[in-house]
Amino acid sequence: MKSLQIKKYGEIKDSLSINEIEKPSVKSNQILVEVKAASLNPIDYKMAQGHLKELLTLDLPVTIGFDVSGVVVEKGADVSDFKIGDEIYSRVPQEEMGTVAEFVAISADKVAKKPENISFEEASGLPLTGITAIQALEKAGIKEDDRILIHAGSGGVGSFAIQYAKAKGAIVYTTTSSKNVDWVKALGADRVIDYKEEDYKEVANNLDIVFDTLGDDYTFDAFEIVKEGGVVTSIVGPPDEESAKIMGIKDYKLPEELSKLAKEKSVAYKHTWMQPNAAQLKGIKTMVEEGDIKPTVDLIYDFKDGIDAYEYLATGRAEGKVIISLS
């Protein structure tokens, strides 16, 4: 079968290639999925560039991709929740990475049936971003009438988070660039801040929650605008103790500057290292079918153009998800 693989670390065009590899066989707890679509995420190309090799060890060459939608074509002896022909979607675990391929074997407990009212391409764009947003916002304890700032509202996680927060009854502020203001507004945000024209710290302050999707100075600046006793929840800032444990970092302490900022305003700092979760995928399925969540797709590429798709994603100009279709 054909697959898009990381052959070496480096620039995207040099590190990726389409290769012929052996079709995977299924273990007793797995299903074999004929891939119809795979969505791309920044973690994919960052791995290819070698930026995460200290954290994630890869045995190169290795097939790229974590998000998938497709059809069950085979199942292991212990699998009872799925039957041949079921349409599914998943964010596969690290050890089963490799969704940009014609087939992928996935642990059945990491899979859910895809929403019935959307395409395979749309469905493939939901797992990683959706689960990440849900885990980060639930960790922050989001509830009705909370005032929340979601950074980068036009990104994959941001666009899902806006819709999820609105479904929870929150009052949503978000940042984006000028060209995406109307698009992000249509997702339901109460106040869209064009960061090229406005200082978000002047518009959004005394917030219950700040959702940091950008990292660096944005993580630390969040403490300026969150209210006393509020929550800063991040997916890119330094780990908290819980995330550090999941990531296998021993004897970890929160950086002193971050710890000091949190104590000064009694702010809770939460970090999410996303874990695949079939129950949350089932929840997303329901929300999509009921109209609370709409997939956000920017461009769909053919499998043969997969390397171009990753180069486009790396420009940072995507409005929503970038998808590779194998239908």
C-alpha cells in the first residue's frame, strides 16, 4: 500500500516521501481501516522537521499523521463494538501513528463512528483539534456565562473551541487576523479582535478563562488579563505537573516565573497534553449531528499532493483544517 512517510528530519519537501509499504495486520484489539481522509496538524510537520525528537522518538522511516476517517474492513477477534463497513473517525495513539496511508490499524477503544451528516473529509478534521479543545476547556472548568479569550480563532483548535465554548453558554472573545474576522465571527464568537488593528489586552480583560494556543509571551501575558481566581489553560505553554507526568518528565517543577504569576492572582494554570478519547469523539459526533459544531475545512488535497498540503499548512495561512483525501 502507499503511505506518506517521514524519511529523515529536515525541511518538509526533503523529509517527506510517498512510499510503498506493507499493509498493516490487525491485533486482536484493533480494527483495520481503509482510509478515506486524513487531516493534517502542526505536530506532524514539526515532527518531520525534527523539532520534537527530544520528546517523541521515531524509528524512521515512519508514516505520518494522527487524524483519520474511513471504513472498517477488518477487525480483531476481541473487537465487538464495530462491524465491517462501519464509517469511523479517530485520533490514533502515538504508537499507531500513520494515518496518511491507504490503510491503518487502530485500537478499537480509540475509535468512534463518524458523524452521519458530514463527509469523510470533514470528519477527519475533527478528532485532534476537537479532543484537544474539549480537554483544555473542561480542565479549566468552563461553564455558562464564563468570559473566555480564545487565541487564534481561525486555527483548527481555536475554531473548534469557539463553537464548544458557545455551546457551553460562555461569552467568547477571540483573536485573529484582519482577513479572518468575518469568518471567525460566523463561528459564533461574541467579540472578534483583529490583532493587527487592536491590542487584545485592552479589549479582553478580567476574564474567567484564557485559552492559550500560541505559547511564548502569550502564556505569560494571559495572567495580566485573567481575573483573580481565574484559569489560564494552555496547550503550548510549559507543562503543569500533571502533564509533565503524562509526558514522562520526572521531578518536574513549574517554571518559577509562571508559578509566581499564578500565585500573585490566585490563578490556576492548567496545561493539556491531549490524550486520544473515544468517549469525547462520541460527544463530538452528537454535537455535529445536532448542529452545535460545524467542521471547518480550508483546502482538500489529493493523496499524491500530500507533501504540498503539509507545506501549505506550515505557512500558517490556513482557515480551518487542511485535509488529504483518499476517497
